[in-house]
Amino acid sequence: MKPSGFTLLEVLVALAVVAITLGAGLRASAALTQNAQRMVDVSAAQWCAENELAELRLQSRAGSALPGLGEIEFPCKQLGMSYAGKVLVGSTPNPNFRRLDVVVRDEQGQIVTQLTSVMGRY
């Protein structure tokens, strides 16, 4: 009569395969979680940039004057996170337009998003 069952070596190989599979699954789920958080950060920073551009446009419409050349710094809080933004106002070949480059950074100073727009006098 032949003994039935698995040898110790077969059990160890099966455990190794299961451990490798679980490790890969954990790594994949961690990457998905990190990507989801990055998407939230980028979306919130994009809202900050768009809100600042809208505010500059509204101020321009009220006084019909373009923002002055230089830098404008602004704080922004979205979804419970704080961001630091900077608008770089530059000239264009047409004096009736300004180039607006908005850079939004997170609390660690890393650039989260950049947005470029052109604003006209009229």
C-alpha cells in the first residue's frame, strides 16, 4: 500500500507560491491607493488654480485693468488640504493680453499642478 498525501517539500512550495501571490496583490493594492490619493491632490490643486484665474478675471472685469506684471502668491484650501499657489503674470506681444502661469504646490513644496492661460483686456 502506497502512502497518500503531500510531502513536506510540496507543502513548502505551495506556501511559497501563495506568499508570492499575496505579496504581489498587496503591492498592487498599495499602488492603486497611492494613485487614488494623487488624483485627489491633483484635482484639488487644479480647482485652486482655476479659482484664482477666475478671481483675477473678475477683478479685471470690474476695473477693466489687467493684472500687473510680476508674481501673485495666494493660499488655497481644498478638501481639507492646504496648497500654496503662485501666479506669474507675463506680457505678450499684444499689450491687450497677459500670460498667466499658475503653479500650485503642496505642503511639502512639491509642484502638484501647473496651469497656463491668457487674459485679455476686454
